[in-house]
Amino acid sequence: MPSAGNEEILKTLMFGVKTQKPRTKNKTDTAGEDALRIRILPEGIQDIHGESAKNIVVEDEGVDILKGHRLTTIENPHGFVKQQEQQDKKAEMIKEVRRMNAILTWGDTIPDPIIDFDSPIFPDQLVQNIKEFGIKEPSPIQMQAMALMMEKRDLLACAPTGSGKTLAFTAPIIAEIVRIKKLDKYSGGGKLLSIVLEPTRELAVQTYRQFLKFSQGLEVTVATLDEQEELAKADVIVGTPKKLVELLPSLSLKWLRWLVVDESDRLFDNISNKKGKNNETFRSQLGTIYKACNGKWAKKAFFSATFSQEVEKWCKESIVSLAIVCIGERNVANSNVVQELVYTGSEQGKLIALRNLFLEDFNPPALVFVQSKDRARQLESWFSSLKPAIPYAIISSDCRQEDRDAALNGVRSGKIWALVCTELMGRGLDLPAVNLVINFDLPTTIVQYIHRIGRTGRAGRKGRAITYFTQSDFKYVRPIASVIRQAGFSVPEYTLSLNPIARKEKKEIYRHAIKRKNIAAPRVYNDFRNMIIQQGNTYLETIIGRDTYGAASMTVMGCHLFLSR
Ligand SMILES: Nc1ncnc2c1ncn2[C@@H]1O[C@H](COP(=O)(O)OP(=O)(O)OP(=O)(O)O)[C@@H](O)[C@H]1O
């Protein structure tokens, strides 16, 4: 156990691991205290690490790879019989590191975790860049996944939202490119060495920026798939499967070292959200890419915060010598996020709850999730009528790319307090400042819920998530309520015993969102209605003549007044 003196350090390090918690404790005030840590090391590990770490040399294409030290490389410096004793001690330490950081692994000969960025295994400039961006030590997923990637192992990795998975693959890829480009054959560049796939363009750009950040001052060229003229000289490309499939014929993949599939459970999705016959799903696109990345050196790494059994099964069956690493329990919400489930009765009730929240208990910026772009428009109109006004923006697939970028920049700079968004923004998005996630419309799956609320509470920060539900959500709320209860937060007791929906219906709501009452602000709604009525009136007037029309409309108005009394 860490000593009391270390408490302060541990607080800042609470990041990346979910620990066991009492199931029913209401933790509204204490969330996160014991939940997440960046990295915890057992006492004495530094001695072992420092005392006997040794350079390792691995042959690849006739050259040495970067020399690095790891916990595994311990040897008795004097060649004494103590070796066995030392190895046992080392094995115990490694076990302890994994236990304390909830690192679970599966597969043959898993390398020991890398406990420090300060290691000759990484180029100095990379380590300097990482530190310059305020990252002091690897998170649990980084410790284990980086070690596996540095050993060029095919990998399936799962760790909570906001726990640093991006750097877990970015750093080894950069290190590998730097190493490879020292070889004569590769020195001029122009050979594609890595591909990273993301489900949306926003995430691709976000990951691309991470690459730029961490490869500053190094000879690494990164491009997104939107920059076609840059592709020919790129060492790494980042993009969506759809775009990559289009560009595959123009790319040479024979030098490829890494295909990284981020948000891998999403990219295995076999459901097309669009109507029509020839809509390619993410899975079919991924299949095409996977087949194309069949070069001699190509390794695959799959990352996600949620673990689908289907992905795991597929990887185990298709990849020889696969390694799996999982941080903490599978498919649980980030425990740095305080979670609330609020019954609002009706759609109108949600608006009242939201208004009260803004007036009384609001710590911006917030992401407000709705189930569709129509709902986003409706809520936008409500925001536009809000007094006092809240600076807001909207992102849905309808928005132009410039508007999406402007909205995200607005949240980053603090100008936007509430971002109304659809599922498009539910995954991967890293806006560290976000304090609050509001599920205005109930997420339809646990996976969706985990990713949405994971937009807050990132990198060890605290976050809050509020989920509204109404009478029409009774059929769907139970799984979400169970996840919240499991994380140690209170939920209305009856939500845990509501009847779950049938499997068939589950698929249906994935395709067609739940029908909900319009929440557009009356002013906008009335303007629209008045416009329609006026156009209809003009049309009627021209068809049936002004007098007949006048008499008819008086009668209709009279009936309307009588009925609405
Ligand atoms: N070792 C670290 N220490 C502190 N902060 C870190 C560390 N590694 C990454 N971060 C920061 O944590 C934040 C979240 O990282 P990242 O976006 O990689 O999370 P993720 O695990 O991919 O989350 P998600 O599953 O939601 O996509 C980023 O702002 C990143 O800069």
C-alpha cells in the first residue's frame, strides 16, 4: 500500500486503472479518490531496474534495433549463482507492477512493462517531446502496450476512456520509424511504414496532431488521407477506412510495419447506418484493408476502450502469436466520472432539468448528446431561445467541416460552454477541459454510454455525467442503470428491475432512434408553422377566391377557438 506521504502524488496519478469498489456505495462526493492511477510501482523496483538493467539487441533486417533496458534484462553482473534468486525477485516485482496497475495479459511470452519513458529504447527527442507536453510517466496501458509494440507483437489492447491509448501506439510507431530510417534502404523516406485507422475524420485529425506533437524534431513525416499530395512522402498516414479503401490502389504497402486500428470494436461494426443496398460497413472496409496489409513486416494492433467478444474471437482465430492486454475490468465506465441517472418524465421535463442545471449547478464546458441530427437541430433552437443565453455550438453530420472545427476549437478555448452533438462525437474525442457530459437522449447501448461519458474525466481529471430518461425510455434504461450502479453510484431502484428489450428490438433501435416529441423552441417552431400556414393560405386564396376563402377561414378559426376553450 502506498504510504500516507505519497497520497498527494497518487492523487495526481489517479489515471488508467479501475479498482474494485463496493457495489452500492453512493460516491457522489468521493468519486475518483481510489479509482485511477497513472502508474504505481512497488517499493524497491527502482533498485532492481537501476542495478542490473542491461542493453538488449534484437536483429532485424541486419541491423540492431535501439538498445533499451527493461525489467526483463536483469542479469547477475558478477555471474554468481545468485542469478536464480534475482530472477525470482524480478518476476515477483513484475507480477506486482501488473497487479497494482490492473494490467491483465494473455498470450505467449509477454514482455515486461516499460515503467519509464526515460529509456534508451525510445529516441531522446521523443522522450523530450513527451515530457514537454506534460506527460511524466506511462499509464498502465502505455506500460504494457508499448512494450509489446516495441517487440513487434500483434496486439489487441483495451483500456478505459481517457487513459492514454493514443500515445501507447504513437510512441512505438515513432520510435520504429526513427530506427528504420537510419537504414540506407529507408533513409530517403517515401516508404509508407504505418497506417492508423480511425472511425471519423475528427479522430483521424486528432491522432494526426498527436503524431505531429510527439515527433517534433524527428525525421518522421505524417499525413492524413485528406492531404493527397503529402501521401507519397509520408511515413505514417492516419485516416478513415472509407478514404483508405479509395486510395489503396495508389499506395505501396510492402514496407508497412504497423496497421493500427483504433476504436477497433467500432471498426468491426457490420451495421450500415445509411439506407440502400451497396453501403459498405466499417467491417467490410476493414477487411479490404487488412487483406492489403499483408507485407512481410506488417504487424497489427487493435485498440479500444470497449472490448467486443467478436473482435477478440476474430483476432485470436486470425492472428498467430497474438498478445492481449486489458487494463482493469472490461467494458466499465471510467471511474473518474461521477454518474447520475435522472428521471424527467417527459421530453419537456428534460428541458426543465437542463435549464435548472444551467441556472444552478453548471460547470462548463459540457457536451450534450442527442440521438440524431434532427434532435440536435431541435435542441439547438431551444438553446437559441434560452435566457440568460449560454454560448453553444452544434456538431452533427449535417454541419460543414469548418463549422465542426470551429465548434471544437470553441470548446477548447472556453468560448463554447455547451456543445450539442450526436453520436459522431461519442468516441475518442479528447477535449480535456470537458467537465460535464449530459446524455440528453438516452444512449442505446452500454458501449455507447461508456464512450459518451468518457469524454469527461480524462487523463486523471474528475468529470460528471448526467443521463436523462423519460417514460418512453423505460424499456431501454435498465442496462445503463446497471452500469451506473456497478460503478458505485446510486440509481432509482426500480430502473434495475424494468423489463429489458428483446434482442430483435435492440437491433432496431440501433438503426432507428427512439421516437421522441419535438423539443424545438416554440418560437422557431411557431415561425415555421406560421410560414407553412401562410403559404397554404395564399395557395387556397388563389384557388377558391378571396371571399369564399375568408368565410371558410372564419369558420375554421371559430371552431378552433371553441375546441381550445
Ligand atoms: N501518461 C500520461 N500521463 C498523463 N496524461 C496522459 C498520458 N498519456 C496520455 N495523456 C493525456 O490523456 C488524454 C487522453 O488520452 P487519449 O486520447 O489517448 O485517451 P484514450 O485512452 O485514447 O481515450 P478514448 O478511449 O476516449 O479514445 C490526452 O489529453 C493525453 O494527452
